[in-house]
Amino acid sequence: MANECNQRTGELVINPYNLGFLCQPSSCLLPLSNPNPSFLVRMDLHRSFTLVQFMADNGVMASPEETLKREHIIQELKKIVQSWITKVAWQRNLPDNVIRDASATVLTYGSYGLGVHNSESDIDALCVAPWFATMAEDFFVVLYNILKGKSEVSEIHCVKDAKVPLMRFKFEGVAIDLPYAQLQNVDLLNPMFLTSIDETSWRSISGVRVNQCILQLVPNLELFGFLGGIHLAILSALVCQRNPDACVSALVMCFFNTFASWPWPIPVVLQDGMVAAAHDTTEVRSWMPIRLPCSPYHYCHSNITRSTFNRIRAEFLRGQNIARDILRPDFDWIALFEPYGNMYRKLYSRFLKIYLLADVKDELGDWIGWVKSRFPSLILKLEEIRVSCDPNPTEYVDTSNAVNSMPSVVFYWGLNLGRSVDFNVYTLERDFWNNLRNGYRGIPGKIELSIVPSSELPSIAELPARESRRMEACWRFPDYDDQRMPVYSRHLPNYIVGYLANGGNHASFGV
């Protein structure tokens, strides 16, 4: 009998008879007064069951219907890209046998690829096609127009200037990130085959390769936990690898015990049989180096600074302290999953208020996305004047500004001022503004920085947080359907392969 979705309430109901993956005895040493092994196993199983039920009740686990919907979406995308590559092969005037055998597919990675997505997760999927399908014309024009013409697809746009170029859209309401790679086959873990691909394709496939490596290296996939982002996925995989017989609740305890005392900057390395590089400058510079599996020379890219490193380490220690009580009869998982904002205002007496405004609502998302991408430089500016901060990523909608109808968002960062109590926030704002102006392509909004006391924080709780988990508006492009330029095939005279928007930087596909 499988886990079921309550038809009346829509809640996921955990069936205890379908939790065989929880029934592994823990190999972690759990500090209990009762050393009876059977008692430990029963308590471990009980806590593991309550954790899974807690996750289901709070939407951390996707319902069976949501999982089936995502599987359907992937199958539909595979059909679309297969039809697309056949069309591209025909446009290239390739031989009939090549057109017939042309094959393209979609490979998933990220939280969905690891099987640990939730009801709000997007899908990271890689489009893989043969060498003759170019990114500039065939992917960003032909496939773009095919997807744009589908009734299931909405909010589609191209993110061409990113480190990993991709298309971003929604398919039946589910957000999709779709990069592209030109590959001869999909044996991504074969180092010999990867030597001849271009740099862009290499970056595009890195997420899929890391996922496949993690899935191979973790001994019990059903117990693998994914906490968010590739960094924490690798940390979680290491704990699973080191404790192959531990149950779910014990793995949580082992996770915090491991990284609360990790001797940074010694890198975290999954045991994948590869010898790490003798010298790596990225590793030396990083506060928390985490090596990508299946690649001895590459480490996870991060923007961790001294302030954020101290904050992460403090959270590991706090989690360790909470996890010590996991097997107590009165333990409640909410203690570990309590929203950070509930305790945030109690930790600091002063906060840096970051106030962002835009003249037009549709421009606010672009402005917020740009400012957030520059936050690491603001953190470093604070560290230069010996001010450490706790950058809370929550975006609050400022309803008090409704009088003048200017859309705005507020961030509040906790500050440890130390001896810099009277530092000049106006100088900080000016320096950060100069950084923001450099490279921004749109119309810049406004930013105001100020230091506020904790007494202002109660009003923050009343401000609604932005509903979207992702910065959708950050990549929202105008619809230029009325100003489109036809793109003609280079191989078939007078044959239009698709259209480009004719306006601004959004149309620069480089065909």
C-alpha cells in the first residue's frame, strides 16, 4: 500500500507500511540513558516516521499527483525536442538516414533529478542534441519558437548572457530551466568522451554529471536528503556515504555533528575514487571549499565571505544543539524547522535596512535581481570597515509606500557593529550605488540604506513577504510579438526557421 493523497483535504498521508527504507538500524552513537539496542531502533524508527510525516504535512514532499505531473511534463518535453531535432536535420539538408536517426533528449538534474523535489520546486532539465544543432540559431530560435507556440508553455524567455545560457519558461504552470549541450552521446561520466566538447556545453552538463555522480556514490538513495543547492547536496551525500546504515533521523543528527566540527578550510570531498589536484587556487581562496564529484580540479562556486561563513557555521552549531534532543519523547521537529525570521530580530540590536524602489512595477523585479547579484560586494564593503552582517534573504513588500504608488521591496540585515558603531552609512550607499550602475542594462531603480534599531523589526513581521520563491520578474522580458524579425535558414533559401524580437538587448541572439 503506497503513500496516498487525502482526496478531501489534498494532504499527503504517509503509510507506515511503505516506509521500509526507514527501517535500517542506526550506526550513529546516540546519547541516551537507555542503551538497549531494540529501544534505540524503535525510537529511531519513530522519529524517522514523524520527520517524514512532518515534511509531508508542510509541503516539503511532493504529492503523488505532483510527481506524476512532472513526469508527464518531462515526457512531453522529450517529444518536443525529438520533433525539433528532426526538423533541424531537415533544415540542414542532411542525408535521409541522418534525418531518420537524429536524436535529442532531455536529462533532468537538481532537486528533481535527485528525486527530492517538493510541491514548489522547479525542474532543471538539460536539452542534449547532436553537433549540427547550434545554440544561437537552432536552440534559441527554432526550439524557442516551437515552445512559444505550445499552449502549455508560458512566460518563455532566453537568458543568453548567463554563464550557462538557457531558456526559462513554465510548462503547465511548472517552472523549467532548460540549458543546451551539443553532445555525440549521453555517457556523461565517460571522461574520454568529454574531452572534445565545447566549454559552454561542458558548463551546461556539469549539473547533470554531479547529479549522476551523487546518485552513484550514495549507498542508500531512499535515505538521501537534499537540503538546497549543490553545496548542501554534496554535504548531505557525504553524510549518507559515511553512514550507510543510519536511518533518517540519525542522518539528520550525523549531518549537524559532522559539519558543526568540520575543520574548514579542509575541503569536503566525496569518496569517488579520484585523486584531488595537488594545488587549486579556488580551493585556497574559499572559506568552505566543496569539491565537485567526478572532477578532481573543480570546486563548487560560491560567494561565501567571512560574515556568511561565520553565520553558516553558527547555524551548524545551532542545528547540532537542537538535534541532540531528537530522541527525547517530547521532541518536536518544528524546533529544527522553525522559520528563521521568528528568531532573527532577537539576535541583533541594529539592522541594515536596504530599501529598493522602481518607477514601474514591471521594472522592480529586474532591479531587485540585479541588486541581489551585487550583494556580495556590499557584504565585503561592510567587512572592510569591520562590520559583520547576517544577510537575511527575505524580501518584504513595503505596503507603507502605497501612497505614492511606487513599488518597493525591503531587506533587513542583522549587524554586529563592534567598534564601528558610528560608521558612515551614506558613504556605504554611495560606494554600493557606484557598483550597481556599472553594467546594468535597464533603467536603474533607487536604493536607500539606513541603520535601524531592532524596535523597528516588529513592523517587519506585518509586512507580507514576496509570494514567489524565485525572482521571476528578474528575467521578465517584454513581449515583442508585434516587432519580430524573421530568421532565415543558412541552408534552405527563403526558409524561415523562426523569429527574433526586434528591440533592445533582448533580441541579441547573435545569429
